[in-house]
Amino acid sequence: MNANDEFGRMKEVVETISHYAQIYHNGNVELVSYDGEHVKVKMGGACEGCPLMPWTLKMTVERTIHDLFPNVKSVEAV
């Protein structure tokens, strides 16, 4: 799989997570960058400023990404 395909796959995964966040929490997640090992996302909507945002990032976004992309070393919100 080339880098463009992998980036596209990551974008789809983050969009799926964002869709869930929109439906259930009125929040959203946007892929900012992905270099094959490090993922940066922007948490928005109700997630922005929410005291549970770090939990959502760790337990939902990061876990899902690590399950599907085991080569990812870090997931962070920017």
C-alpha cells in the first residue's frame, strides 16, 4: 500500500470516529496530519474544551487507530 492509500484510509477512519462523535456527543474529530507513525487530530464541536476530551482522545480515537494501524506510535490533539 502506498502512502496516499494509507493516508486515505486513515482519513476514512478519523471521519468514521467523527461521525460517531457528532451523533452521540455533538463533537467532531478532524485529521490534521499523518506521516505513517504519528497522527494529529483536531477535536471540535462539543469536544472542544470538554473536560472528557483527553479520555475521548485516548480511549476512542487512539485505541481505534492503534487497532487498525499498529505502526502508529502517537496520536495527539492539536
